[in-house]
Amino acid sequence: MKYIIVVSREGKNISDKAEWLNCEDIIGSMPERIKGEIRTVYYTERGQFVHCTTNDQIIDLISKEHGFMVTDRGRMVNFKKEVVVDFDNRDIFLVKCKEYITIARSKINCVKEYLKKMSYHN
């Protein structure tokens, strides 16, 4: 099954919480101008959904999955992948991507605890 990230819509009211939508549930879709931009609206038996384009909503949803954690505003890491954590410099190196993700000062202890919990489950 394939899923996409959407927000539900009732009339003109769009939810501020992202959710997963199973592609098999989509009956149809069409573009619509919403708040000045063209967005895809999906029609399902459960109602209407708008393709989610807000970084914070997407990260909030994905970070609930095992292995994922928000490390700073707008930044998330999948600790199931190959990463190198540097607490002194407050960053995480994504080995395969050769990119750095920052760790907010307020999240350092959370990251340490999360990594301890993950090591117990592996």
C-alpha cells in the first residue's frame, strides 16, 4: 500500500493536523486554488483531503513513526539510518546524504534518551 500525507477538509475549514491517506481510498482528485496557491484535493468515502505542503505538519506526523525524531525546528532525523551524532557541536551527520541536521539545545537530552531507548529495542 502507498500512502500520502494530507490534511482533512470540511467545506472551507482545513485541519491543522496532517494524517496518512491510503492511495487506494482515493476516488478522484482535482486541483483547486486554496489561499492563493493551487493544491490537490482528494475525494474519498471519508471526505475531502488536501495534499499537505506544510513542513511543520509533515514533520509532526512522520516523527510519530519509530526511529524518527524532531531535533530542531523544521528538522527531523531517522535514527534507523546511518547517522553520526555529535553532541558537542549539536549536530547529526547523515552519512548517506553527507548533510548535517542541527540539534536544538533544548533537545539534546531528549535525543540522548531516545537513542538509549532505541538501543534497548535493537
